[in-house]
Amino acid sequence: MKIERPASKQIMPPEAKKVFEGVVFDVYQWEVDSYDGQKLLFEKVRRLDTVMIIPVTLEGKIIILEQQQPGREMFLSTAAGRIDQGEGPLAAAKRELKEETGYVSDHWQFWYGYQPVTKIDWAIYVFIAKNCQLVAEQELDGAEKIKVREVSFDEFVDLVSSGQLGTEELMVRVLQSRLDSSKMEELRKLFLN
């Protein structure tokens, strides 16, 4: 499965210099000519890309996560995580699904990709994993507590629509479907067929 990386709305030029290297974020700077002839310093942050997985069981239930991380209250999420250096989006999605849930899938579909923030070079790839089956224990890192939950399609739509689950991009897609019954039927088929 060949997946193109979504382009950023602000391209970082090749002459940009890394001025800070962090654990998650690196900072780059470069000079630009302003419209009034002055030199200005532009800056952009880069981080490893992310995968987001919406797993669906053989019984048509959607798997969501109740997560806790240090310094944060419990929150609902989809399975997700960083793409390791040299790893492709699909391989990362398969790894993250198994690590966070113990489930695997034999039916993967790339749904969409996007870059959510202009000043951060960071792509998110969203996959739907169908026919998910539990095959192993979770393999969580020390900064995660995750409880796996199964919800119906309608419960999933309600949680996303209310802002309790997922990203703003996912919420927009689900809310648009709620406004148009044919789009909702397409969404239902995307997840359940």
C-alpha cells in the first residue's frame, strides 16, 4: 500500500537549520525577505509523523481506549502512536494496534492523511482496521495506562461528534456525515462492510 505524505501548508526550505533537537520536537529556523525589504527569521517545529487507527472487531464493534498518561486526566482515544524512523505508516499502524490493544487485523484501509498545524511539520495517517481479533496482551510503555473498550458504531459517532473522542479533523468528518444521510450511510459502510 503506497501512501503519499500529506504536504505542509508552509514548506520548510532546504536551507533551514536545526537549532534545537528534543525528544519529540526539533526546531528549525531560516531567514526570509519581508515585503518591506527586511530580513526576518522564520521558525518551524518538526516531529515524527503519527498513525491513528480505528479498529473494528469481527462483530462490528469499534475499539476505543480509555487512557491515562502522566500529568493528564483519563481521556478517550483511538489507538495511535508515532511512526518510528524508517518505518512506514501501515507498519506503524499494525505495530501500534497490537501494542496498545493486543488486537491484530488482516484487513487494513487507509482512510485519510493530513497535517493539522501549519507551523509543525507533522503528518497524521488515519487507518481503519477491520476484522480485528485479540491475539496478545497489551505491550504498553511506562507512560501509558490503557483500557480497551468496545462501542457500537452509533456510540462511536456520538463520542466523536461530542468532542470526547478523536481529533478535530475526525469530528468534522463525522459531523458532516450527520448532516447528510447518504454520507452517514457511506461512513457506516466504511466501518462495517
